[in-house]
Amino acid sequence: MMVLGVLVASWCARGLAFAPAAPAASARGAPLAAQVRKVGIVGGGTVGGGIVEILERRREQLVAATGGVGLEVKAVVVRDAAKARDWTAPPGCVVTEDLEAVLGGDRRGSYGPVDFVRSGGDRFAHTGDDDVDLVVEVMGGTTLAKDVVFRALRAGKDVVTANKALIADCLPEIEAVVAEANAAQGAGAPRVQFGYEAAVCGGIPIIHTMNTDFVGDEVTRLRGIMNGCTNFMLTKMEAEGLSYADCLAEATALGYAEEDPTLDVGGFDARSKLAILVRLAFGVDVDETLISCTGIAGLETIDFEYARGQLDGTIKLLGVAELDGAGGLTAYVTPALVPRGATLASISDATNAVEVASRNLEASLFVGRGAGRFPTANSCVSDVVACARGALPEPFAKKVGGVAFRSDFESFFYIRIRYRNAIGIVKALGEICARHDVSIDSLLQKPHSDYFVVVTEAGPRSRVEKVAADVEAEAWCVGDVFFMPVATQE
Amino acid sequence: MMVLGVLVASWCARGLAFAPAAPAASARGAPLAAQVRKVGIVGGGTVGGGIVEILERRREQLVAATGGVGLEVKAVVVRDAAKARDWTAPPGCVVTEDLEAVLGGDRRGSYGPVDFVRSGGDRFAHTGDDDVDLVVEVMGGTTLAKDVVFRALRAGKDVVTANKALIADCLPEIEAVVAEANAAQGAGAPRVQFGYEAAVCGGIPIIHTMNTDFVGDEVTRLRGIMNGCTNFMLTKMEAEGLSYADCLAEATALGYAEEDPTLDVGGFDARSKLAILVRLAFGVDVDETLISCTGIAGLETIDFEYARGQLDGTIKLLGVAELDGAGGLTAYVTPALVPRGATLASISDATNAVEVASRNLEASLFVGRGAGRFPTANSCVSDVVACARGALPEPFAKKVGGVAFRSDFESFFYIRIRYRNAIGIVKALGEICARHDVSIDSLLQKPHSDYFVVVTEAGPRSRVEKVAADVEAEAWCVGDVFFMPVATQE
């Protein structure tokens, strides 16, 4: 009855078509919203609660930002509806265990230009009163979450997600489902939108930026600090000389580590983000398991001493992707020696940073919180607002093609070797390096140290890996050889 | 005839409505663009030429990014059409001195939902074949440019501009004209869009970010390095100990300075940008002449020596705007002592940076080129693409109101005084500070120096100004007293 009423009103009085459709908003004292978007949230934890809170707190401003669209949370789906929450459901919002509360209803097919017009331009006026227009998935995981996201898209609903793992795992599949959902829309009907700003570097709007501000540009290199937990640990190791184990314990206590800290310290979390950014920045779909990935577990206090004292730098876990100038792209995650003068060296604690080199913009840097309730929720809300405006950018604006991925990469390298005294160490090292065509830039050793450091000239990682293996086989070598690239300042 | 043909085709075969409207693009071997946007550029200089080049170079990718809209430059209006250019007009584009080539035609009024639908959702299908849909103003100035922008908006055309001076000068007026242009559109007709990404910090997408990613957030402080010329000079002064005059000569030779360098070194260029950002971040319309503005001409080599040697920092020209926690906002442009550990201290040469503190995102930083042909042109192209998608954010998304501007501000201050030996200097200084209720944190003096430096406790700038005036009146004071705030690290 409600919907019919709106249709009739807008058909009869075109000029008033935008006015009478928002009883929910105006009844609650908020500014007049000419239209309403019904939002359903799947996941009522840290991020879900943050989204509910921001949408309530910023209600009035968001109507202004959307140009007159009210955002009403109709349902939050949780695993246990009886559990106490640190957020309050707004009036008219159910907290339920039933996924149908957000997935029910179907926007497909019934659209045609005439329906769209008769509803006064309100793209959702014809759906059932309680049907959700826009699904926000913040439950995490890659099984049920995948079902939720794909079902919602196929029902023609807009989807916003914070699920990095899902996107990194299923990127081409998601792209196909978004395309399929759009193909199913009638001509003149609105696009089905897909937003995932929160999935990569939480509070940094790098996805929007890639899909809007770099569409006229050509990215040549992207590198960054993409994991807050490890950057917190590395900052501690450097500033306080603490051991890896102590720093991990502190990061875990502060809630910076993922449930399985291997994802952080092994570099895998950063690698998932890098894989998504590679798709966005370079139009390359790469299976993330092919991206070379070294974590921070091999780092020791001595490496920070060499970095600071001998090499005027610090150590950061970087994700790097770079065109090689010959139609190829290389990408890798690794600890790297970063010169003190590079801005990335000044990024401390749990902060994330993404640096982009490109043909037009030359050099850009984006710095922000990588995770946390409100940074992540804020990114979801930005996506929701853009959806409400029908303005979310194409989710993968850059077309795929023309660039070949290769897993090896070139750099100067830092190689740290622990040794016991013996005759002929330098000779043996020289022979091993020559055998693998690795040129030595310098040999460094602090006085009275069991360690020495080799800095190489620029060359492929694969060769340095062979050098490390051969050195480890020498009788004078103690334990593992550790190596990492030396990053350029700019 | 063309337009009528499209109308009939789309009316008869709704499913094909998006297909047949793009003869210009398909005839030129570009990918199939389902629709075409006709772009007119006013200004054929550095930035205008850059825009033409990017639109040509990225033609195929931009069709993908817009979801199937071809961007055709139909006209570039220049002061002297006979002058040789370092760019080539694409086929079908006229280079002319006649503004009517871009301002002709009128999109107003004729829109209604039915027209919109009959054209298969192509918002511009009904305009004349040669009429421009979107006007890019890159001529600069505030007289003719204002006419162009306002006429285009009033004719219902989208407008993209790089004109910082125009926006800073006429912000409320522009806002009103955009609103008026939109009110004149029929119900269901597309919004008239206004983009000005390039107007503030050239290559940094700070306008988009403010209008999309901060709409759910509450900014508490914004500060940044907003002028490339002065940052280049300050970097030189610090690194090479060069004088102010030598650095200005070098910046001018490199093309970093505005035509009138007073705009740079006096802080006025940064102030214009700050005024625009204050509107966006805080919803406050402030007359920029009310913003306290100190340039860098008073700085001497000695200040860098004190900054580096005694205070472990450097000197940057900052634009700062900050909520005072009591419903007030303060904003100012000034050289400031920035602690070495602050990321802003690492921003060197002609680079710009904007740092935002906010409730949700906590701390964000955006760094990029402040000017230059392709950084600025790239920002214009991003706006053009968003316009083509009908997706440019509300140009002033945050509503005005609730915050009062005040021109004084509180900080720790650095005061540098040159003196000739006399009895009772410290006593006199102490009396002057006490008279104006300024508390001294420390007195610094390098050995054998004609200068000393006072660092104050936190207090209002207005009091420090009075202290400076009274010190200057003392017989032992030589020349002007220089003072600047000491910025916090975070």
C-alpha cells in the first residue's frame, strides 16, 4: 500500500516526486530525507557495531551528503541474538539470527525505465517495505560470507564488505558475479554496486582513490606498510631493542594481531592486501600464493643495529609491486631496509601507509589507521553513502590485460650471516657470490661481533637466495642466513 | 535528426537503448562507448594541454572506468588561436577564441523523467550535436573565469575547475549557483555537478576524500604543507643554509613560484587552500582575510640553526584549522617549528601534505605534488570521469553551521630576538612577558650569538604579538622580533 501510494503521488505530481517517500526519517526528527535506503548488516561485532553507531550519530550530515537519502538500518544479523552488545539497535531495526532478514526480497528484473521514473527516480521504491536494499557484510570468513555476498549481489542488492580474505581469495569470481548481476538489471535500471573500501588498509581510502583518482593515470610502482601488527612490532624492536617474541606478545595483548598471528608476522595479511591493490593499480589478476612472501620472524635485534648504525635506515615490512619496464610486473612482501630519509621510515606503530608512483601524479602517499572499530566502520559507511548516491566507482575500474606477472624481483640486498672463526671465510663467500653472479657492494662488520653483513649490488632475489643456501652449507656458518632488499629512498 | 533517431530507437527497443548513441567513438577505433560526453575546455595552457593529452592517452581505460561513456573534447577555448601549442587537438575538436563553442546550448528545463527515459538514460542525448555537456575551466583568474563557470552552471552543464582563487573568493556564491542550477533541473533529471579537485593541493585527492570518506566522520584538526614553492625554499634553507633571497630566486627559476611570489611567500596561496578545506572539513564558511596569515619572509638562517640544534625540529609553513572543544574553530597560516619525529617534518621540496585528525579515522595523512601540469590535469580528469558517471560527490557535502570562527589561536611559541649588550635584558623581558600573561618555558642561546630565543608555554598568539611589540620598543632590541608556534608531534 505504501509503495503504491508513492507511485501514484509521483506520477500525478512530478515536481513533488522526491518529497513524500520518507516517513521513517521524518517521524524521528531527522532532516527531511526525500528517499530511504534500507540497510542490512551481517555481523554485529566490533565493526558492525561501529557502523550502526556512525549511521546514527551522523544521521543528519549523511542526508546532506547523499543529497537527500535517509539511511535506515533495518536488520543486523548476528550469530547469537541473545548476546549482550556494546551498541544499541536503532528504532525499527531487528537484531536477528535469520539471514533472510537481509537477504529476503529481490530487486532484479522488475526494473525498467518506466518503473524507475514512476517512482520519482527512487530506485528502490518498488521493493517490499521491509526488504533490504543494501547489504553490509562484516562477519568475516570466506564460506558463509561468500554465500551472503553472492546471494545479495544476485538479488540485485548493493553490497559493502570489509572482508579482505574473501576478496583476495575470490577476486575474479566476485568481478564476474558483479558483472552478471548488472547484466540482469533492466536497461535504465541502476547498477548493482559493490564496495570494499574497508578491506584494504582499514581507514585509508585507497580503494576509492585507485578507482577514481588514478583512472586517468598509469601506476608504475606501489609500495607500502600494509600490516599494523608487524609495524607496531618493528617500531618496538627498533626503539626499545626488544626481541621479536616480546614484541609479538605485546602486540597480541593490545589486540593488534590477527586471531592467527601467522597471518601478520608471516606477511600473509599484507600479501592479501597487495594482491587486491595489484588488481586495482595495474589491472593484473594474480594468484596471491605466487607473490613472494617473507615475514618478520627471521629478524633479530642485530639487524636493527646494522640498519641504524651502519646503513642509516630502519626496517619495515613492505608490500611492493612494480612494473619492470618490459611489460612485466613484480610483486612481493618482505622486510626491507628503508633509508632514514624516506617518508615510509617515519611511519610508526600500527599505522599503515601506501605510496604510489605514477605517470601523472608522480608521487603520492596515503597514511592512516590500518584497522580498528571506527576506522574500518568509517570506510564501510563511506561505501554505504556512495551506494545511496548510486555513485560508488566501478569496483575494478582498471581493465585486466597487457601486463605479465613474474615472481622474481631485483634489488640491492642486505645479507646477514652469523659465523664462527675460521680461515678462508671471505674467500668462500666471494666464490659463492661469483658462482651465482651476485656482485658485492660492501662488507660490514661491527667490532667484536659474531655477525657480518653483505650489501649486494642490484640483482635478482633468486640469486641471493642461492647465495644464502650455499653459505648456510658452509661449516663456518651458524644458523640461518637472513636477507632482505634495501629499499630506495623515493 | 541524429537525436530524434536515438529517441525513436530507444523507445522502440528498450533493451538496446544504451547501444546506438556513440558514433564518434566507434568511428575512431576506440572501444565501444555506449554514450558520449562532450567536453569543452576553457584554457589551452599547461593544464589544459595536459587534460587533452590524458584524455587521449587513456581513452580506452576511461571508457571502462566510466562504465561505457566516451569522453570527447569538442572545443578548447584559448586567448590566441594562432599561437603554437605543445599539444595536439584530437580529431573533431576545435581550437577557438570563441567562448560560445563551449557555453552554447542549454541543458536546462527540457528534462523531465520521460525525456530522460526516452533517451535510454543518456542524460545528454537531447542536446544539440555540437553542444558541450561539461565545461572544464582552466584559464585562471576571477573575472572572466567566474562568468564562464557561472554561465555554464546556469545552462545546466557540469563544471570542472582548477581555479583555487575563484573558489576561495566566491565559495558561498558558487554554492548558491550550484543549488540554483539544480533546482532548475526537472524532477528525475540528473544533478548539475561541480568539481574542483585540482584547485587545492593539485595532485592530492583531498577534495574527493573530504566529500566521500569523511562524510561519516568528524574532523577535529586539519593541518598541512599547502604551498610547494615555500616548502621547496624551506627545504633548501635548512639543508644548504642558503638565505631566503637565494632560495626565492631558485624557486622562481624552477617555476615553483606563482606569477606574483608574494602569494607564495606571504602565505596567501596556502590561506586560500586552507579556507576551502575549512569549509569542507568543518562546514565553516570563513572570509579568508580573517584567517591569521604569516609568511616566511621573516625567517633567517639562525632560526634553522636553533630548530635543528636546540629544538630537534625543522621549520615548515603550515596551514592549520582546529576545533577548540567549545564550539569554536581557529585557523591560521604560519611558519612553525615542527618536531623531527612528525611525519610532516619529512615532507621536502615542492611536495604538499594534508594531515587530518578525526573521530573515526583518528589520524590520516595525504601527500602528493601540489602543482605541475600532469598532477593538476590528472585531478581535472578524475572530476571529468566522475561527472560522466553522474557520480561526483556533493561539492560541499558538509552542511554549514554550529561552529564559530575565531582568529586567535593557542600554542607554544618560539620567539627569536636580536639584541645588543645591555644591563637588565632578562629583567625587562621577564616584565614584558608577565605584563601580557605569557609564561616562559625556556630561554635558549647559542654561544657567541647576537640572538636569543624564548620558548613559551601554551597561550594565545595575541599575547605573544604584544610581547613582540613591547620587546621591539626596547633600546637593546635590534630589528624585528620573529615568532612562530611550535607544532605538536601528532
